[in-house]
Amino acid sequence: MPRPIVASISISALQHNLSVARAHAPKARAWAVVKANGYGHGLERVMRGFAAADGLALIEPDYAVRLRELGWSKPILLLEGFFEADDLPVLARHDIQFAVHCEEQIAWLEAFATDATDAALHVHLKMNSGMNRLGFKPDAYRAAYERVRRIASVRSITMMTHFANADDAGNPLLPLAEQVRRFEAGTQGLEGARSLCNSAGDLLHAELAHDWVRPGVMLYGGTPGGGTAADFGLRAAMTLESRIIGVQDVPAGEAIGYGSRFVADKPMKVGVVACGYADGYPRHAPNGTPVLVDGVKTGTVGRVSMDMLAVDLTDVPGAAVGSHVELWGGKLPIDEVAFAAGTIGYELMCALAPRVAVREVE
Ligand SMILES: *Cc1c(COP(=O)(O)O)cnc(C)c1O
């Protein structure tokens, strides 16, 4: 008898959201970003959902190989590239494209190419245009490009950068336009495709779509910021549902859960839901984090435990053991829950725990 918590994953929502990404950037090709196990939705499942993508992009080399084993024959891209020289023969054998963001990677590539002269490699040369994570600075970019171009087995170089504030273009610490200016200055006259936009870039700055876009969170129905998922016409791909497994009448003045963080100020009916932080629900969710019980919006009360959380049933008088609970998804946007818990939808979907049963729905 399984626990009543289930994550429903909608393949048609994945397909729909990919078509939204494409509609915003009709001339660009689209990498569907499937890192972190498809943002928690399951690698094999999202591979099917994104069958219409031009390629799949991710971070984990072992998952990239897995995609080939699962039958994905279109391009695959590793967004952080390879992590050691020994990765290269494997990537070459499986025709996996990769980012190159540092001198060490170029040196490994040169050494590899000297031996493997029949390899056909596609490099995505990354510029650090202000994010200050990975990549070559604009003034070092041309030299890196020339060095990679001299490697005989490199068949193409795509110029790539990543935005810090595509959802907040006017951010005074690093305006989007400043990153674009640096990228253009650093790549001027260089030959190759350009790849700039994540979800926020795709949805909000179509003029930057160029040759390739790299949407991630929007494909799963989460918003990257700059508007709600509904504003962008996105559909939730993941709905996390459970049931009430216990009901308590809590007298005024008594507390609920660990640390007695919530104290009833009047007699209250409280429902105990089979969902806790070991399922991926954020432990730091404060009192009042939204939850739907039998379709009625209410909120959490007290600390989230490992396997349970409590909800206020004051406004759902008919609720009882067995009542349906939606933690996030089709009727309760994941971003709304994330915002209440002080995080982002990305983190909640990625954190879905392996113990939660997954049901695939249309
Ligand atoms: C994760 C990632 C993306 C996708 O970002 P979203 O905000 O989820 O759309 C795009 N490009 C790179 C390099 C990434 O690491």
C-alpha cells in the first residue's frame, strides 16, 4: 500500500511549453535544458516530452551518455563542458557537444586531439560577460577562440554566454544591455553561431535569441521571473498531490509540531498531510505557505516535518482523512509556493525526492 503522495508529470505540458519557447524565438533553434534529472521530472520522461527540441542540454556527463543509450540521436550539449581529460574520448564516441570555459579545458582538448585525429568535436566557447562564474573574459575571448579553432578535430565553435539579469534587465549592478555589449565586443568578427538566452531571455528579450536558445525552467511550467507562468501561457508539468492522513482538533493556546512554532489562537481543526521535507517540500516554509485542500486554498501551520506537514482546515470544514491535497502544480503555481517559502520554483521541482511515486499523465 503506497503512501498517498504522488507527483503527476504531464507530457503534453512539456510539449506545450516547448512550443511556447519556440514561438518566442521562431528563428532560433532550441536546446531543451534537462539538467538535474530534467529539473526533477525524470530524464527519460523529459526526453520524450522534448522530442521536438533541436537538442538536449545538461550538466552531467553520465546523464548525457544515458540519453544516447535511451535513443536520443539529435545533438546533446554539456553546459559546463567536461571535468577532466578522461571525459573526452567518451564524449567524442557519443557525439556529445560541450562548453569550453577555461584554459585547462583547452589544453586537455589539444592533447586529446593530437591522438584522436578522427574525432569530430563541436565546442561551445563560453564568455564571462559579467556573471563571473564560468568563461573567458571579453578581452581574452578572441585568443581562446583562435586557439580552439586551430584544433583540427574541432568542427564548429558556437559563441555562448549566460545572463545574470535577463528577468530584471535594468539591474544597476549588471544591466542586461551591458552583458550584451561585452559579448558583442568580445565576439566581433568571429565566425559561428551565437547562444545567449535562458528562459528569461527567450520570454522577455526575443531580439537576443540569435541562433540558439537554451530554455530550462519555462519548459516545466515555472517562471524565470519577470511575470507569472500564467502570464507567459505556461502549463505546470509537475503536480504534487497527497492526502490528509489525520485530523486534530487543537484547543486555543496549544501548539502544533516540532518546536511548537505555531500556537492556535482559537480552537482549530488541523489536517495532517502525508508530505514532508523528505519528499522535497521545503522545511523552511513558514506558517501560511499556500496549500489546496479539496480545491480550497489554505495554509501550512507549524514546522514541516520529515514525512508530514499540517494545514489549517478552518475554511475547509468538510475536509477529513482522505481529503485531496495539492502542494503545487496545475491549480497552485509552484512559484507561488516557492515565493512564500523564500525560494524559487526551480529549487522545489529539482528537489522532488526519489521516494515520491511518479505518475505520468497526458
Ligand atoms: C540552466 C541553464 C540554462 C537554463 O536556464 P533557465 O533559467 O532554467 O531557463 C541555460 N543556460 C545555461 C548555461 C544553464 O546552465
